[in-house]
Amino acid sequence: MSRYSAPLADLRFALFDVLDVEKTYQRLPGCEAATRDLIDAVLEEAAKFTEQVLAPLNQSGDAEGCAFDAATHSVRTPKGFKDAFAKYVDGGWIGLTANEKFGGQGLPETIGAALKEMIDAANLSWGNYPMLSHGASSALEHHGEDWQREVFLKPLVAGTWTGTMCLTEPHCGTDLGLLKTKAEPAADGSWRISGTKIFITAGEHDFVDNILHLVLARLPDAPAGVKGISLFIVPKFKVGKDGKVRERNTLACGSLEHKMGIKGSATCVMNFDGAEGWLVGQPNKGLAAMFTMMNTARLAVGLQGLGLTERAYQNSLAYARERLQMRALSGAKFPDKPADPLIVHPDVRRMLLTQKAFAEGGRLLGLYAYVQEDLAKHSPDAAERERAEALVSFLTPIVKGLLTETAIQCTYDALQIFGGHGYIVEHGMEQLARDARITTLYEGTTQIQAIDLLGRKIMQLQGVGLKHFLAEVGAFCTDHGKDAALAEFVGPLATAAKAWGELTLELGKRATANPDEMGAAAWDYLFYSGYIALAYFWTRSVAAADSSSQSSDFRDAKRHTARFYFARILPRIHTHAAAMKSGAGNLLDMPDIQFG
Amino acid sequence: MSRYSAPLADLRFALFDVLDVEKTYQRLPGCEAATRDLIDAVLEEAAKFTEQVLAPLNQSGDAEGCAFDAATHSVRTPKGFKDAFAKYVDGGWIGLTANEKFGGQGLPETIGAALKEMIDAANLSWGNYPMLSHGASSALEHHGEDWQREVFLKPLVAGTWTGTMCLTEPHCGTDLGLLKTKAEPAADGSWRISGTKIFITAGEHDFVDNILHLVLARLPDAPAGVKGISLFIVPKFKVGKDGKVRERNTLACGSLEHKMGIKGSATCVMNFDGAEGWLVGQPNKGLAAMFTMMNTARLAVGLQGLGLTERAYQNSLAYARERLQMRALSGAKFPDKPADPLIVHPDVRRMLLTQKAFAEGGRLLGLYAYVQEDLAKHSPDAAERERAEALVSFLTPIVKGLLTETAIQCTYDALQIFGGHGYIVEHGMEQLARDARITTLYEGTTQIQAIDLLGRKIMQLQGVGLKHFLAEVGAFCTDHGKDAALAEFVGPLATAAKAWGELTLELGKRATANPDEMGAAAWDYLFYSGYIALAYFWTRSVAAADSSSQSSDFRDAKRHTARFYFARILPRIHTHAAAMKSGAGNLLDMPDIQFG
């Protein structure tokens, strides 16, 4: 049995002691309700819901999976999933951060992120259903017409219907320019959508009566490539402009994929056969609308990685304390027991500290990005909004790429601590590893995040987000330059940040001369950037803990973990720097034929 | 569908061009039959058997798994597994390297290793059945009495019976000192074995009529801990000293484990209830006999990692050539196609080259270790035998640790190249990743390999194996010191080897003062050592390819892959060195309570 308790103490520390969100929200119009008391109450209730309702369904959902009935094209979700969704809706969770105009509670995104981490830690498969609704809501809010918001967005926010994102087709995943799904105009202003979409999470299920598919398709006269893509809303049951639900639309789930993990998530092949749909936004401008959904989803998938890391840590820590095996090398620590617990062994501690460092450091990185989202949305100061937008745009590929890749490392470590028992289904650790494996693939692979970071956010946008981030790090280092208690971190952080800036300039020059240099450096650059960003958040954590009213154990734990991070994780940047400096030749010079 | 073709060209290159095994075997008494022609013929036939018989059963075996019948305590293996074993026996494969005295063909271990890599690549789950027989055979050959070899070993070599290793109990895996299984003497000189063993691979199955369990247990008066462990042979059906098979023994499979992968391997809970067994070797000296099996098995599990890496590479390379997605950053490479194949993208090439570098470099490392086994067994020169024994003892944890950990990395990369499709069962990539996950756990976790390497092979044995290895590397660098074509590799290799020696001395000093320093450095030391060892084998590969009659594409591919390895993999040693130099404090100073 795999356990889970929401990490409330560390969430509070991150939100209040480090990021000081209460102060921020008090000055943001529309966010004033988010006082510390309110946030505390939300976190407490979210912990109860995720621990008591979702977590107990995680292993059973994996074992049971989703079932497809070919006769009715229907999908049965695992036992308990539907009820849990009803509770999620009844508890008001689904509209927590949605705009009050459409029935939401309008709380800051950062609070939604804290909830989402808990949901994903408790039950990643289940969490995918509401996540897809959020993505669809976001697209409709920003790009839909008024009647579409009224008719489609409100039921999504209310949780009476759910949404999907229908992008991928059998021959095109990353390369949306290749997509073939067609949209033909109908006399009444609607469209007829035809084509096959694959990997559609929550494409069909039994939670609610209607499902709204946000579908990318091409108009008859559309230009080739990504400039000819439009976005449509295509409901499972047709809905008129009057909001009345009519007959079944001509679309259906064709089959469910058999996957390595997230078996409780229905991953559907969706067939559209002249289905009635409505254009969202302008013709041929679907990619922009899609990116609204995608960016929301990318940050959210980063939180999925974080949630899995937290749960992996909790379980492997408990096992390391319980399981007795061998004696400490320096002599028995528990001579009255037949052997010492695993936690005495240095390499077990290395694996535990790796998880702790990524869970707590990653939490800050993720929440910091969501604070920027809130600032970008609500700040009355245009310069502050612009800075926050640049920061969140820059940090999104890092949050998505780093927190999912480290989730794979951390679920590996957690399983390894269990030894052979980690490989056995009952302990639940192998499920975490299987579930984590999707997170570096969907909503853009790590490779796509890396190119988004170096190719777009650094090269195309002149690194404006990085400049803001490095300025903040620089100011922090200057502010704490004479703080003896922080010197062991501030010095190496300042050195790393300086190297980051210099390496970025060097890469920029080389990539301008030869675009392959960007592609050859991007993956290493993502990790390199992410590890330095975490070094900043770990240093801030120590500073914040020291000046907080946290217990001395809590403060010491932050300092010890930061020391571990700087000594044993941060040095990974040297390997990544060496790889980047080696240039593109060692990847590109070998003719294809010589690969074998 | 996952594909597999035995990598005959690279196996031949490794055996003949780099390691020159024919010359070695011609001078080793008992190995003269292993001419190039004979080895070639064996490799060809092994390729046919593994590609045509085993590989087609890999995905179906995973989907079907093993079935346990609680009424009869019997296990049904996946469809086709039993027939494949019969063909393996009929083809003479099972006794390929076994001693001729007991019915084997007496071929060198290195040839058996080449066969084993192919078996594991084709079907890891199936490969576990014969592997366990080999381990049991090895223990009986070295520690059994004459009548035991006659009665038990010969049927194992003939493949009419199979064997197991029964070590682990619910409360003891690594820590065998805790084991509780008991052995009571019987009047006829046999013993009555009682206890429960878990994780017993091939503990029950339907391949053959009798299964011989090699069981660790305690005599009534045994000292506590590992000094009170004895080894017994406990057959499923009782066998007298006369070799006659009698009634069913009082032991049975209690259940099958539900595992993340290797689902075609029967992983059994075995209950012994006063079962008749025979002592193998001396009382209380079971650990030495167990290590005979274990060391054989550790090298073999290294080959499992290698096989999975090879298969992952083949499949992701084929996919990278077929799948069209996006254009090369430097402009379309296949303008007549709707998009370029994945292989044009630099980071896809990084992932392919990582796999190629570990597959081909790992193959040499593994085969080199087996050549040392053959030298240790057959050399007429005592000094050569001693050197070879020291080398294989030193290299065993590196082969096991590095080739399994890199298999996890490489099956990760291969799956990642497939994008979302990699997560779908049908493509077979997620099975490789799940199957690979066991290899860093069984036969000693990576942590145990690391402690065996640094604690035992370096500290306790004064690093004699490392000294031989570094002397060989040093001689190679001196010999090729003026070879301009090799300078780009020989220079960095010599530098790394020098640093390896120095760091080892430094760690030795620190660990002598404080044993925790050994435990805190061991994991990093294993990778650090392994990556430098591979740098040596990659340099030898380039040298051997250049002076061989291989095609220019083959030679160039070795050089390009070596360049990639030195530029983008070898720099990992800097991160590991930094971690080791940081000392044990950052792992051990944090009080247990502060972990959370």
C-alpha cells in the first residue's frame, strides 16, 4: 500500500515564508480575498479531499484501468472515479481559480497549483480529467465568443460537462503542421469536422453527460502548415447557441490505448465524422488558441512531476525507516534491533535527499512560476505585468521539463530504496515510476521544452525572461552578500548565475551562425538552467527559513538539504556545460548510414 | 512490434578485432577448439535461434505472463516458452560452456556471454530460466560432492532438469545474516529444510519435470549471522544418491509475485516444509558457495542490461529513420517528404548515440571481463591466472552496475524517441523499460555493487584489480602515445586514468579514517570508474577498427561514436568526482528526524 499525506507544512512555508503570497495578493485587484486564513483553510480541505477521496483510488484505478465497450463506444472509468469527480464538483474545487464571471471562485492560480500538486500526488490518472477541463476552459475564456462562453464555458466551470484537447493525429504529434482533420462550413454558421485524433485524454468517460472537444482542424482553403490550423469546439452531444442540448454528435471513441501507466486515465482514439462544431477565435489562428491551452497544461504537467516526486519521497522515507537491513558502516546504530534501518546507509540517504531536494526545491520553482501568472493577470502595473509574463513564459519549459525529468529520477530512486520489493506491484512504487514516464512525453516532450526554452525564449525573444530572472538572482546575492550564514550558498550561486549568463551569450552567438548549435545544446541547456534556478530557490529557502518562526528542526533540514543540493546535485551543471561547449559536430557529423 | 537482429558484425568486431580471442584460445589448454570458424558458426546459429525462436515470444510473454494454479501449486509459463526451452536443449545451447566431464561442450565463457546477450535482447523473461540453471550448475561443479555432480549436475547440464537460487526471505534480501530457514539432520545423511523463500526466479514452471533448488539455510547449532549459513540442494522430486527420482518433496510454490516487468519469468514464493535436501560443501560455509553462483549471476545480469540496450537502440534507430516530424533546424533535409525523419534532429541523435555508445562500449567491457574468466580458468601461467582473477573480481560490480544502470537510461532514451507512441504497449518500448528496471535490483542492487567495488575490491583487496587495469590502460596509452590518429582520445584517457588512480588513493585514506566515507562515495565511484573504463574500450575500438579490414563506414562510425562518448558522456565523471570530494557530511549530518 502506497501512502500519501499532503505536505502542508512545506506548502505553507513555500507560500508564506518564501514567496510571501499574502502580501502580493493584498495588493492585486481581484485577489484580496486570498488572505492567509483563507488559503490555509483551502489547503486543509484540499489535503482532506486528496488524502481521503483520491489517494485510496490510486492503486485500484491502476489495477482496474478503463474499459471500452465497442458496441456503445463508451468508456467505464475505474471504480470510485466518477464519485470522486462528483465530490470534487460538490466541494467547489473544479472552479477554484476560474473567473467569477463564469461561475468560478476566482482564487489565484498559485492556490490552484497547490491543489493540483496534491491531486496529482494522490491520483495522477484521476487528475487528468479535471486538468483537461481547465485547459479547454482557458481556451474558451481567452478566445471564445460571448455566446460560447455562456453556453460552453459555464458548464465546464460548473463541472457539469468536461473538456478535452484534440491535437494529435496518427502521423503528427509535435509537428502540427501535418494535421489533416478537416472542417467544412455548414449553412447555419457551424462546421462539420472530420478526422481521427489520437492520445485524447478524457476523450470519453462516464463522469458527466457531455464532453466538449477542442479540436484543431483545417478549413477547406487553409494554407499549408501551422498557419492553416483553426480551433473548433465539438461537443459529444450537440448544443445550440441557445444552450439547449440536442442529439448525439457524429463523433465517437474508437478505442482505448494500452499504456505503460496512468491506466485510470482514458486515453482515446477519437473519430470525427462530419461532427457539428463551432469555430473558436479567428480562422487559421487556431495555433495561438492552442498555445493558451498548451501553456496552462505544460505548467500543470510540471506539477504532476512534482506530485509524484513528493509521494515517492514519502513512501521511500517511510520504508527506509522501517526496513531493517545490514549495519551502519561505522558501527551498529540500533544494536537492540536485528539490523539497522536502511536510513543509516549513506547511499540510501543520498537517494532520499535527492528526492527531498527536488520535491521542495521544485515546489518553490513551480509556485514561483504561478505567482508570476497571477501577477501577469492581476497587477495594475504594466511593467510588472510585462516582467511577470516574460518570467512565466521563460520558466514554463523549465518547470515542465525539469520537474518531469526529475520525477523520473526520483521515482527511480524511491523504487531502488525498496530493493526487490519496489518491483512488486503491491508496494505501489512501480506504479509511480510507470505513471511518471508519461510526463516527459505529453504536452510536448522534454526535447520540445528544451527547444522552446533555448530556441524561442532565449534566441527569438532575446532572453528577456532570463534577464529578469538573473537580475532577481543578482539582487538577492547582493542583498545577502554579507550574510555569513548564507555565504556557503550565495557564493556558488552567484558564480553559477554568472556562468549561466555567459554561456547563454556564447550559445546565442554560435546558434545565430548555425541553427543546429541551438538544437545540439538545448537539452543540456534546459537541465543546466533548471539546476541553477533550483540553487537560487534553495538559497532563498535557507534565508527564508532562518528568518521565519519555523522550528529549529525545520530550519536545519532546509540548510542540510541545501548543502546536499549544492554539493551533489548542482555539480551536474559541469557535465551539461562541457556537453554544450563541445558543439554540434559530435552529434551531426556522423552520416545517417553509420548509425547501424 | 518490437524488432531484433543479433548484432553479429559488432560481436565479431569485439571478439576478433579488439579482443583477438582466437589467438588467446589457441594458447589456452582446453579452449583450442574455439577457432574463429567455430565461433563464427556458433554466433550465426545463436542469432537464428534468438531471432526466430525467442524474440517472437517476447511481447506475447509479457502480455500473457505466468499463471499460478493454487490447487496444484503449479505454474504455467507463457505460450511457446516451454517449446523454446526444448529447442534450446535440443540445439545443444544449454551446455555450451559447461564442463565436458558433465556433458557440456566446454566452449569458452566468452562465447557463452555472446549467446547470453542475444538471448536477453530477444527475450529477457525467458532467459532467466536457463540463467538460474547455470548458476546452480556452477555451485554444484565447484562445491558439490562427486555423487552430487553425477546425480544433480549432469541433468542440469543436459537440460532435463533446471535449477534455482533460493536466498531471499521476506525480512532479508541483501542482509543474508538475518535468514531463518532451518536445516535439521535426518538419519540417512540428508537434511530436512523448512522455511519460506521469496523472489525465487524459475522456482516453479512447466519446462521440465524436476527443479533443483539451491537453498541457503541454518543448521541447528549454526553461529548467528552470515557465518552460520549452509547451502543445500533441495529437489522438487526427491532424488536418491543412486540418481533415482522418487516421490514429490515437501516443498511448493505458494504464489507468484505481481511485477512491473519480466512477466514471463515465474517469480515465486517457495515454501519448504521439512523438505529433503543435501548439504553442498561444508557446514556453515554456504556463503562462499553462494558467491560462486552470485558472481556468475552478476556478470550475467550485466549482459541482460547490455541486451536490452542493444534492442532499445535497434528499435529507436528504426523509428528515428521512419517517423517524419518537423524539419531540420538548418533547413529541410528531405524536401520531397512532408517532413524530415526524426534522425535529423540533434537531440534525437544524442539519444541514439548514447545508446550506441553504451551498447558497443558495454559489449566490449562485458566480453573483456569474460575473457578474464577464461584466462583465470584455463591459463597454464599462474601469474596470468592470478591477474585475470583479480581483474574479473574487480570488473564484476562495474559490469553489473554500469550495464544495468545504463540500460535504464538507454531504454528511457529509446522510449523518448518514440514520443507518446513509446508509452503505448504495442510498440514494445515500454516493456523494455519495465524489464530493464529489475536489473539494478536483483543479484545485488547497484548500491551493493558499489560497496563491493569500493569497500571490497578497492579497500579490502588493496585495489589489486584496479592496479592491473590501470597498468593495462597506461601501457595502451604509452604504446599509442605517438599515434596522431588516436591523440584526441589517448590524451583525455590518460588524464582520466591518472585522476582515477589519484582519487582512489584519496578515498582510500579518507575511508580508512571513517568507513562512512566509503559508503558515501561508493555509488559515484562505480559510475566514475565505469565511464573511464568505457573510455578505454572506446579508444581501443577506434584503434582496432583503424587497423582492421572493416569497411570505412564501420571504422568511421567507431570514431564518430567515440568522439561523442568523450565529448558528451565522459564529462559525467566531473560531477561524480565533485560529489565524492564533497565528503560524507552532506549525507550523514542531517538527523533522521529532519528528513520529514
